[in-house]
Amino acid sequence: MRIFPVAAAAVLASTAILTTAGAASAAPDTACMRAGLSTLKGAGLFTTVAKSGVPLDFAVKQLGVTVRPGKEAVVGSVPNPVPLSVLLADHRAGNNSVFVYPWC
């Protein structure tokens, strides 16, 4: 069954982002995560991103997402398109996230 490898890859990727982000000691930024969900829903993208992820170039060019200063080396380890689970984990990382989200 192909579902397990895909799910396992998403879990590993989100773990890698959180480990790199160093958010283990900070409280999760659920306000940022909720704002990200609202942004996706408001743009009519939630269902698409939930199914297929969001391509990094779209997030940068269309949504205004940027790489957090000092995290440039980590971007290469982020899956592209970014699965929703990884995207939400990065939002919860707050100031330790890999990306800066204009709505947070």
C-alpha cells in the first residue's frame, strides 16, 4: 500500500522542520497556524493544499511567504510541494519557523 510511505515521509519531513526550527522548548504558535488556515480557506486553496500540498514558488510569489533569515540552508530539506502537515508544523514553530508568513 502506497499510503504508508507517503504518510511516513510527511511525518519525517515535519519532524525535520521542527527539529531544525528548534521549537521544542517554545509553546506552539497556534495563532499563526490558525491564521494560515484562514488564509488558505479565504483564498479557496485549503482543499487543494490539504490534498496536494503547496508548491514553494507559489507560496513565495503569490502568498508573500519568505525564508526566515538564517534558515536558508534548511529550505533544501523542505519537501516541494509542502504537505499541509509540514506547513502547519512550521506555522506552529513561530519565530523559529523556516518561513516568515505575512499573516502571522
